[in-house]
Amino acid sequence: MASAFAPHGTLRASINLGNPVLASLDPATGQPVGVSVDLATEFAKRLGVPLQLVAVKSAGLSVDNVNQDKADIGFFAVDPKRGEEIAFTKPYVLIEGFYLVRDTSPITGNAQVDRPGVTVAVGKGSAYDLFLTRELQHATLVRIPTSPAVVQGFLDQHLDVAAGVKQQLQQDAARTGGLRLLDQRFMVIRQAMGVPKARGEDAAAYLSSFVEEMKASGFVKASLARHRIDGAAVAGDGD
């Protein structure tokens, strides 16, 4: 199975640093850390091959890494568009997507976002971008290059709403001040591992089995706790 996942002799794992629930840079070492890094490390160990982390700043770039053979596996939100080329496992973590507005905004609920004239900042190519592109009928999406830059783009461009990972928005709101989250999530993101469909059905099944084992054994839960990730839940069988 190692040859299917690491044809070059090294397992290349695409790591998205744009989602703080999945990965971030360790301030002490400057290296990526997080649940996705832990899973990649364990998977490479199972295969008996070295691991190379291919870190990028956005989900869109992480997808590109896998689709363009710059990485062998990746960690993505499950989405039908991405699923055209990538075989997803079942999710291992569930993450909530929220809207952020200014304290002075008249918008108080999710239903008020999808209205003519409302501008919504979103990370280009992110799960939120893909989802809201399908769901929003009246509001205008403004795509910011990376998810961590969404709130700054929202402020700089005087937009009405910022959409993203709840934890990232909370951090930005605390740092900036004068901002508030709406009180209800607009989507639940199902984070899974993925491998190019071109690697074959056996590879996809092997990766799926690995993820299920990592959930059942408590590996994912322990990793989230170790990295002090709040607000993300380990996905259940029905998720």
C-alpha cells in the first residue's frame, strides 16, 4: 500500500495553515503542528515511509497540492466540487462556520445576511466559499486570498459580514474589538482526509479504514485536547 500513497518514496501531506482547528505554526519551532499533522505523522508511520509536510495558507491551495500531484494526501472539508477528483474518508472532526459583523451592524441573525446589497467576505476556495456560492442567492461574496486574512479584508474593504471558522473569527474579534459573532452557525464543516481518486479504490478504502481507527481509538480526541482546540467535535458514525 505504501507505493499507492508514496510513489516517490516519501508521503507528502498537504497541511492547511489557514484553519487553526487543523494546524498552525508552533511559535517555538516555526513548524506546523495540529491534529492534521498528528494524523499525517501516524499515517506515514503505518506505511513505513518518511513524511514531508507541504504547508500552505489556504484550503484552496491545499486542494491544488493534491490535484496537481504536489502532495499525496490532504485534509479537507468534504465538498462535492472537491470530490470530483479527491476520494474523501468519512469526517474525523466537525467544525462550525459562523458569521461575524461589527457591533454597530443592523444584522442580528443569519437570515438577514442573504439580502441584496449585503457584502460577505470569505476565504477564496475555502469550504465556506464553496458552500455560500451555492447557498446565497442575493448577497455578494467578496473573496479574500486566505481565510486568516478574511477579517482584515472585511475591515479594510468596509464589508458587511465576514464568514469563516468560528475559532478564527473569535480570535480576530478579541484582538480587534468592536465585532461580534452572530448567535447561530450557518454550516457544519465535515473535515476529512483525502487522496486523489487516481490512486485507486484500494488506497481510498485503506485511508478510510485508518481514519475510522483513529477516531475509535481516541487518537483524534487526544490530539485536539493536546493542541487545546475548543469548539471542534470528533465526528461520529452518522456524520
